[in-house]
Amino acid sequence: MSRHPEVKWAETTDKIFLTVVLADSKETKVNLLPEGVFDFSAKAGPENHVYELKLELHDKVNVEESKINIGVRNIFCIIEKAEPERWNKLIRGGKAPHYVKIDWDKWVDEDDEGNAGAGDMDMGGMGGMGGMDFSSLAGMGGMGGMGGMPGMGGMGGMPGLEGLGGMGGLGGMGGLEGLGGMGGMGGMGGMEEFEDSDDEEETAKSGDKKEEAVKEEAKPVDVK
């Protein structure tokens, strides 16, 4: 038996922001018709539960200008309205189902739409498919092609960042320390040379004194 995922929505005069809250979805299929019919199905969870939706939106939409992004945590859609006007509700007819809720984080009041940045959302910076056109999904046989998303397992290839084990090359940074240190150590070595030369001078002086003492002992003694 299929389940319904949570749906959040917000609007501006010309767009509907629709978010299907479903993490790690697989075999995701989405279809949007000009009449405003939104179909969704996917599998999710460790037991691969089936989730399905069929929403009859309040009015017609422009499929060619609408976009979808399938991310790790949700499926986000920017649906272009066929006619620019406020709907004030998402579903055609009566009351919306309990799993359809207003997305207050994206909601923009009509009076605020003219403000800079208000309702200015795109797919940039979002993970997943990065903003596909709904119209392009027809050639993909739905998002069944999304089964390729396990290629995200390639993110497991992130351990390829172990290749950045060349970061261990930062150990080479230690080599840089060695370089700096070598210069300094060289200087230190120089100091040792100065110290050694001083010791040699001291040794030489003490040696001279010993030789003088031997000479004094070696002098003949006058016998009277």
C-alpha cells in the first residue's frame, strides 16, 4: 500500500513553490500536465516503501517554464503559472489533504512581491539534479532514470579524496618547515662553528702554556 509524503507550498503572482518532503528517494517519477495535474511517485526508506501523490492544482500551468530539483532531502519544484495571478490555495475544489501544508519559509505576501529578493528563488546552490525542466522529463521516461541517482554512491568516491591523501602532502608542509628550519639550523650550525673555534683557541692557548711549562722545566740548572 502506498503512502503520501508531506507537501509544502508557497506562491507568488506568477509561480508556485512546491516541495515534496521525502529523503533519499529512489525511482522517482514526476509528471506535470498543462491542466495543472501533478503526479509523483518514488520509493524511500530502508524497506523501499512506495510514496505517491496526485494533486489537481488550482489552475493551469506552463510546463515548459517549470523546473524541478531532486535533492537528498526533498524534491523541489518551481511551477510557472499559465496566468499571473494569486491562487490563494493550491488544490482545485475543496479542502486540501492533511499532508499539504503552507511553506511559510518561502511564502511571499502580494504586497511584498516588489521588494528586492522577495520570491526570488532558483535552483542554484541546490544539490541533486540542479534544476531540470519538466518538459525534458518526457524523454527520460519519468524519473525512472533517477535510478541512476545511486550513482550518488559515487559520492562514496569521496574517499577518493583520500587521493587528497596528497593532503598528506601537507606533511610536505612539514618539509617546508624543514626548509625554514634548515636555514635557521644552518645559522645555528654557524654558531656552533663559532663556539668550536673559540674552544679551539682556548685549547691552543692551554697547549701553549703547557709547552712553556715544559720548556721552563727543561732549562739547565746552574750548579755553583
